[in-house]
Amino acid sequence: MAPQQGKRLKGTQIFRPFIYGTTALPFHPLHNPKPPGVPDDHTHSWTVFVKGIDDVDTTYWLRRVQFKLHESIPNHVRMVEGEKGKAFVLHETGWGEFEIAIKLYYVPESSEKPQTLYHHLRLHPYGRTEEEKEIMRTTNNGQVISWSYEEQLFNEPYESFYEILTSGALPAVPPKGGKGAKEKLVRSAGGVLERSAMIPLVNRPGQMFSRETEQVEIKKLKEAMIKIEEMARKTKDEVEKKEKRLKELKADSAKG
Amino acid sequence: MTSRDVHDVLNIPSDHSGVGRPSKKQKSSAIRPNLKGLAREVQNLSGDNPIAIVPEVSFFKKRRLASRKPATKWELKPFTNSARGDDGALVLRHWRRKTEDGPPADVDSQPGENEAEGSSVTKVEKPEDSAFAKFNVHVQIPQYTDDQYHSNLQSSTWTKEETDYLLELAKDYDLRWAIIWDRYDFQPKGASGDFTDGSNALVPAGEPRTMEDLKARYYEISAKMMAVQTPVQYMNRSEFELFEMVQKFDPEQEKRRKQFALNTMARNKDEAREEESLLLEVKRIVARTERFNEERRELYNRLDYPATETDINSFKSSAGLQNLLQTLMTSDKAKKQRKQAMGPGDVASPSSAVPTSAVSETHANRRESIAASAVSNHHRADSDARTPATPAEPTPTSATAPAANKKKGAPQPERRKLTQQEEQIYGVSYHDRLGSGPTFRYEKINKLYSHKSGQQQLRITNVLSELGIPPRLVMPTAQVTAQFELLWTAVTSLVDLRKVNDRLDGEIKIEEAKKAERDKVRGVVVSPATPATNGTGDKEEGGAETNGEGGKDQQKTDQDKKRPGSSGGSSHKRSASVLSSVSDKSAKRQKK
């Protein structure tokens, strides 16, 4: 554990969006031939990853990631060290779905303990209905994509880590010592600044998490809210009616 | 005419009369040929000084005659002004120089193909637009849809109609606030339509708005709409500056500013003079306090004392006190020695430093040196005097000072204040209560689930999936999770309500069953003809079921009947559990 870096900043929270998940592809003699040395019963090649949104760098806050696979897989605890500008990726082959424990180790400056996420490896198309499954089967070249958007919250970070998290995206306002003073803003293809907590504005192929998606979801939730309110009102009416009826009946029985 | 001439005339002998005159004459003769066209007498008048009147040489425009080109032709051309907004209904004419390119273009198009003809005809027909039309610039008024208004711009003091009206005015008068305020006369629709004249008189037509109110509302809307259109993180600098400016509008301050300006203008001469003198007085006082502070600081500097950052507790015990005395004495001694050794300038007081960042480093260094000297002194004192103070335990001052130095010594720049834009970009937010450490946004939602019992979880997920909400949120951002939490509370209350509903169903059924029993018993006694008065066959069936479940039940109800007064709560509770299967069934029916 790194030495204590000053104090924690009370009441401050900083978040970083990132994506984790799996992509699986069945073996196929043409499109996805089985590499030599893979056991016969393996049916899919799959990839588990943790990466920044819009493929921005995350290594300035995330040092390494441990993927804990199923015990039956040889060497089932894999550690992936961060490499600047690259995602944390693990390629494997297999035949079964299972839960992967993804443990995030933060940079030493953060002095934070590692945290664990759980992700279910999906090899076969999934969905609530058959149609959804079918869509998944036909799109993305048969790849089974199971990605999750998540936001890492750093609550009350230490001062030094706070400095790291709140610098780098914009040029420092008072140019310090000439170094990096005239740097242009570094943006990803989706317009996200490096080392920022931004989310792309619109969806692009392969990048399905954006403000657009967010708005769609909010809208959906709002619509659901309206429906729920409607249902609640109806039920409330019913309850009132029934209470009245019960009262009548009770009064009746008390009489009789 | 020079002074010498005057002297000459008056026969006053000059100092160097003999030399002066001829030399002057020579000089003037040298200048003279330069000036032509001037009478000699006039030139003589100027004497030594160069003449101020320069003859003007005028050239007449001869060249014009030289150019043999025919005079340029002017023609009276019609024009419209698109800024009028009447679609060119008004056509005025003005003189324009006939252009060379104009006619050939027409000539080209006339023999041209048919498709070109159409456009040329319109060109001919359409008079040119006024060159001044481009100066008709409109301000950009924020636009919003109904939906956006409801989600973002709701206000307790402004209706949507009035907001629309305000924006309309702002557009019409190009944000000239004085005019907007002057013309502002909003009539609420309800007041003009629904009320009779009498009540209309009672209800004032819209509350009077000050200019600050109008501005505040307008800026509020523009800020919000700007944020809606481009999230703050994506604004470029100029956009963001505008956004910040618009957001910062403070009507109160504006009011005060205007009031102040008014007051300043309204004061009379005496007041102005008084104010001036007061200002002077204030200046004097400030200067004096500054000087006073300076002196005091100097005095403090002279009163040289070592700075201690440690708390006083360690000195409260007698041993600690002894220790302190020891260190003070040794340091005092050391100081004296040092003073003798070096000049007094180097031993500047450690505590004196002005708390500016520039000095802080040297300040720290100085303190370090003092701390070091204190340590060494202490050791020396120990070895010399063999005081009862334990040598292993260092004095608090010497122990903590280096630590403090380390902290100070590390480049720990003043934490800069993030601008709002930076906060957005870096995802910084501030909360009242936070558990420290890293977490995930989705954890909060997981917690919502885990706080409920298994059955409730099941019910809630059922409701949610009915509504088409996926089991895991697609994008658990702050906004989405907040919205989901709202939904969550609504769903849980709905589920609770349904539970109550089911319970009531059950109770009603029991009551009805009891009634049926009673009626049956009574029917045996009185008349079997009266059918169950309480409604549908479905319910009767339920009652029959309970009856059929066993003789025990029957007995119970019989017992209850014997004591009709006490047939309240206890039996209900029991029966509720008995009828839980029934209630579940009814719940299912309801869902359908």
C-alpha cells in the first residue's frame, strides 16, 4: 500500500465511466478457425475486457485488472497489467458460460483497495424473447456481445489522487514552465477528452454507450414512471372501494 | 521687422550693432529666393522668422479631359430589401452605375438553352436585394419544445405562456431590455377569457415584472437550453464563457447596482462634496492602519520566538515542562552563540515570514535549520547535564518539526479551484455525506434490491419487466440512476399497495363467507328463501371453498358466531393466513 498521501477530500466525489464485458464468437472453419492446440470440446473463442469509454486511456487511475475465470480453466486467475492507452483484455477459448470476477486495482497514488465486479460470460445469444436472440445471432457477425457500462466512483479521494483525476484533460490555465503549455486538446473519435469523465454525445458503431443512449433510457424510465403512477392510482381506488366494502361487511356482522 | 530694427528706429545702441546687421542681411538674402510669388515688402516683414504664409499651388483637374472615355452611365434600378420581411412587395428604385458585366450576362442567357432561360427570367424579374439587408441581424433566441420545457424549464413564478411571451418580445425587440420591459404587458389567457369583468378587475393581469425579473428568466432559459443542446463538457471556450456569464446573472446585484447608480446621480452638490471628503478620510484611515500593521509586524519580528506547531498538551505534565525549559534554554544559548558567530541578519526570526507562497520554501528551510539545531543542542545538553529527561524521547518540537517540514517541503501546490467546466469534465461533484473509497455507480441500485425481501424483489422485478425495463440498466449514469430510484420508489409503493389490496380481498372473502354462514343458520331458523345478498357467484364460491376446507373451520366460524362481538381481529389474522392461497389467486386474476 502506498504511503498516505495527505488527506481525503471531504464530500468530494469523482467518477470515471468505463465499460466491461465479454465478446464471444463461435468457432467456424471459415470465419473463425480454431487455432491449433485448442481442446476439441471448446466451441467458442471469447474475450473479456475492461476499457475506457470510447477507448480512452484508463491507466492513469486503473493500474491492473485481475480476471478470475472458472476453476476448471488452467491458471484461472489472470492478472493483466495496464499499458498506457490500451484496454485490459484477456482472450480465451471455452465451451461454457460462467461468472467472471473482475477485480480492479487502482494506481498506487489512489491508496484505495481493489474492488470487484462480476460479469456473466455469454457465449450464446441471449435475450428475453426469441426475437431478441435472433437479432443477436444475425447482427455483429455472430458475435455475442455482453457489455456493461459502469461508472467508477472515487469517494473522497486523497489529495494527490484528486490532482491526478482533475488534470490532464484541459491545458493548465497558467502555463507552467513551458512544458505542455501549448498542447492541443486530445480527443478520442467520439469527442471525449483524454483523462476526463466525458461520455460521447452520439452512438457510433462499436460504441453504444453515449449521451444518446442515456437519454433514451431516461425517457424509457420516465414513461415507465407514468405507467406506474397510473397503476398505483387504479390500485388505490380499488383498495379504497374494498375497504369500504369490508367496513360494511364488518358492520353487518357486528349487527348480526 | 526685428528687434534690431526697433532698436535702430529708436536709436538705442545695441551690444553688437556693428556685427549684427550685415550678418542678418546675408541670412535673409539667402532665404529670400526660396519664396516666390510674394512681395518683397511682405517678406521683409517676417524678418528672422520663417514666413508662415506658404503660397498654395493649385492644380486643376486636367487629367479628366485627357481621358477620352465616355461618361459612365447610371441607371435607375429597382431594388427590394429583404429585411423588410414583406417578400419584396415594396420595390423602390435607386440610381446605380451601369455595370459592364450586367448586359453581357443577359446576352449570354438569351440565346442559351431553355433550362437556363428559366433562371434568367427570374433574375430579370427579381430586383436586386438592398446592400443594407445584411445588416438586419436577428438575435438568437433560445428555442424549446414543450417536452423540453416540462423537463427543464418549469418555474414556480412563470407559466409557459408567459415565458413564451417573454421570448417573443425578446426576439421582437432584439434583446433591448429597456424596450422589452416597457412593452411588457402579459395578459394571462385565463384572466381575459374566463373571468367576468368584475373579477378581472380584482385579479391583476399578471404580476408586474421588473426588468431584472425578465432578464433573470431569460438568462435562466438560455443557460438551460445551452446546456441541453451541448453538454457543458463539450462546449468550447467561448461557448462556455457565454454559458457561465448567462448563468451567473444575479438580479439582486443588478438591482443594487442600478439603485446605486440612481443614488449617485440624485445626490446634490453638498452630498457629493461630503462623500468626497469621506472617501479621502477612508483613504487616510486605510493608509494609517497599513502603516500601523507594518509597524506591529516589525515589532512582532523583533519579539523573536520559536514557532511551534505542536499542541500544548505535551507540555502540561511537569516532566514535559521541564523538557520545554531545557530546550528553550539551550536554544537561547545556541542563538546567542550563533549571533556572536554570524551577523544578526542571518538569524532572522523564524516565525516572521509573511505567509506568501514565494517565501514558504525558504521559510521551511529556515525552520528546518532551527529544528536541527534544536536537536543537536538538545543532545549536547543531555550529555552535559545528565538531566532526568529520558534521552530516548525527543522533545516534541524537534520531533514534529521535521515531519512538518517534510509535508511542506513536498511540492504540494495550493489546490486549485476547479471551474465549473472543469468539474463537469472531470466528473467532480460534492456531496454532504459520502463513505470514502471507491465504489461503482451501479452498486446503489444493487443495494436497493438487496434491502428488500426475496418475495418483494421478485414482485418488483416482475413489475419492471412488465414495463420493459431491462434487469440491468444500460447506462447507469448519475441521471439514469436518479431516475431509476424514483421509479423504484414508485414501484415499491405500488407493490405494497397491491399487497394491501390482496389482503383486503381475503378479508372481504372471509366476511362474506361468515355472512353466508350466518344467513344459512338464520335461513334454517327463519327462511331459506333469502339468497346471499352479497353479490357475485364468484365470491360465494370462495366462501364455499372455505367452508369445504374442513370441519374445523366450520366450527370456528360457529364459535365466532356465538360471540359476535369478539369476532374482530384475531379471526381475521388467522383467516388471512388460511386464505393466502386464495388471495394469490385473486392477485393473478387482477394482473390479467
